[in-house]
Amino acid sequence: MPARKPRPTDSKPQSERFIETARALGCDEDEAKFKAKLAVIARHKPKDSPTKPDK
């Protein structure tokens, strides 16, 4: 089993740390940009699902 990461000694709540990390990674809170990215993802057609073999 992998070793656990040490808990941050920071007194900030997890939600604040999450927001800071998301911003550092370049995530954006702009709703228009989100919808544009979602449209790209939603356009992608999934592969055909595998069929079950006949018994």
C-alpha cells in the first residue's frame, strides 16, 4: 500500500486549498469558457459498446 501524503499544516480549509490549486493549474471560473469546453466534450461520440457473446 502506498504511503499516505502528510496532511497539510496549513490552517486553511480544504475548499480554499482546492480553489487555490485549481487556479494554479489554470482552471477558469468563466461560465462561457466552461460551456465551450463542455460542447467540445459532448460532441465526442463514444465508441460502440461491446456486444455480449451469444450463448
